[in-house]
Amino acid sequence: MRILVTGGAGFIGSHLIDRLMEQGHEVICLDNFYTGAKRNILHWIDNPRFELIRHDVVDPIKVEVEQIYHLACPASPVHYQANPIKTLKTNFMGTMNMLGVAKRVGARLLLASTSEVYGDPEVHPQPEEYRGNTSCTGIRACYDEGKRISETLAFDYHRQNQVEIRVARIFNTHGPRMLENDGRVVSNFVVQALKGIPLTIYGDGSQTRSFCYVSDLVNGLMCLMNGDHIGPINLGNPGEYKILELASTIQEMVNPGAELVFKPLPQDDPRRRKPDISKAKDLLGWEPKVPLREGLSQTIANFRDRLNQPVASHQ
Ligand code: NAD
Ligand code: UDP
């Protein structure tokens, strides 16, 4: 198959491309390199089945493909809040443009949505039926409301134009190739522990998250794309950890001497998050396999390698 991956030079997108290339597909990676890096897909550049397009999804494009994994969007609060209007444009105009491509060429589009559509959830764990508790005026809105409108666009293109869609609600994911300055909690703690600087805990660290290893997540995305169910379907690891527990685990695994410091909790930071993955299990036969510590050891090893090797630019 010929498959387009938007955001393919990013963290999840590049791992997905590895799997698609290994399966023998033709893959087009489209990325504007805002948070993506050429080095993530460099190993495929000379392969005749691989193509790279530097393009911003906010602008229309014509491509002929059978499937589209639409991942283009910064995922870390630091990066999506740096230019919130751009994040909104990426989510609305970018998703509309990609649904337009899907409509024109009859491709199936998988939207990478997020657990953030549940906001600061009042229902725990979160099933897909839960409608969420977001703030449309807060500092996270460009991302969480942006993703909510992308889901709406996908479902309306499906109902009105019969576009084949799949909607994945991805929960916190980690693994090799996260940016050193990504700003998300796993990469921050690992980089801080490796550099011997204090691990920054926002708030009192009692807020919870669930961390999925990237290979599990990529399997889930591919099961959803190639299965019969439109979604939305939660994809994540249901193991739930306090941020303080995560800090202690990483401290113990990397640098028992590292200190912990407490910083203010960012505005609208969700108190707790854990996916109900019953649908993914029943409808896709998918569940994550990699335990937290096993995944963390891979993430840590990858950061250790990169921090020891000076890189001139992240591109
Ligand atoms: P990432 O920031 O590593 O990757 C995003 C990629 O999209 C980057 O390569 C970036 O350069 C590209 N991009 C951003 N804006 C673009 C634009 N306007 N045009 C073209 N390319 C653009 O993030 P990630 O963690 O790999 O996330 C991938 C997708 O999964 C995102 O849509 C994100 O919302 C979703 N997601 C990720 C997580 C997670 O924990 N990683 C959780 C929930 C949802
Ligand atoms: N967090 C933290 N220290 C950091 C980065 C994040 O304590 O250096 C907290 C953050 O406040 C949130 C949780 O870790 O409660 C997860 O944050 P992240 O940005 O990784 O993802 P999200 O909030 O989008 O789930």
C-alpha cells in the first residue's frame, strides 16, 4: 500500500514509519519539522519506497495514497503553547486538508487524537463515552479543544462525505527519539537525572498519568487503522502512577543521588488520567505488553546515547 504519515518525522510518527517500511509499504512522510527531526527518518532516505515532503498541513496538498495516518501536531504542552494560534490552525485547517485529501482519493484516514479531549476528567478511568471536562478558554485549549474539533471534522467528513475514518485517543506515550527539550514529564525526568540536575515536580506530584511504551502504541494504531471499527478508541497503558512515583522510579533507575524540586503546577493540569481500554481489547484484540520499567530502560538508554554524542542541530 502507499501510505502517508503526517508528522512522520516526530516521535510516534517515525516509529510508525519504521513499522510500515518493515512491512514493505510505500511510505510518504510529510512534516514541517517544528518538533520533528530529519535524523528520526534518515535511515530510510535512500530507500526507493520512502519519500519525504517538507510541508505544513495548514496548506493544502495533493497526494495519491490509500491510507493516511494524520499525526501532525506538536504534542508537548511546552511546544503547543509556544504558538497556540498555530496549534489551532494545525488542528483545524491541517485536519480539514488531510480529510480533503482522503475524500479526493478515497483513502482511509486515522486521526491521532488524545486523552486530552477528556480534559481534567471527573470520570476515572476514562471510557470513550465520557464527554470530558475541558476549558475552551484555558492555556491547554489550543490543543485539547483543537483535537476535539479535529474529531468533529473527521466524523462529519465520514457522515457527509463517506470518508473512511479511524479515531485513536492516545494517552501519554514515551520511548526513544523524544526530544531532549520536549518538555514532557518522562523526557524531562530522564534528561535531568542523566545530567545530575534536580528532577522538576510540578505541584505536589500527586497527579497521575499512565505511560505507554511507543512500540505498543504503534501496534495499537496499526490494529485500529486496519480493523473495522471507526472509534474513537483509547490507546494507552492502564497502569496509573503518581508523578512523584514516576520521579522516584527514574531517580532509582538513572541516578539515585539526583534531587527532586517542586515547582508550581501549570494552569489546568489534569489531576488524574488512566485509560479504560476495554474497547481496544474487545474490538481490536489489542493491549499493551511492555511494563513501565522495561519501557523506561529503553527510553533512558536512548537518551544516554544521544546526550553523550553532541548533535549540532536537532534537524
Ligand atoms: P511530536 O511533536 O514528536 O510529533 C509531531 C510531528 O508533527 C513533528 O514531527 C512536527 O514537526 C510535526 N508537525 C507539527 N505541526 C505540523 C504542521 N503544521 N505541519 C506538518 N507537520 C507538523 O509528537 P508525538 O508525540 O509524536 O505526537 C504525534 C501525534 O500523536 C500528535 O498528533 C499528538 O497530538 C498525538 N498524541 C501524542 C501523545 C504522546 O504522548 N506522545 C499523546 C496523545 C496524542
Ligand atoms: N510534569 C512534572 N514535571 C515536569 C514535566 C511535567 O511534574 O518536568 C507533570 C505535569 O504537570 C503533568 C504530568 O507531569 O501533571 C504530565 O505532564 P506532560 O507534560 O508529560 O503531559 P500531559 O500533562 O499533557 O499529560
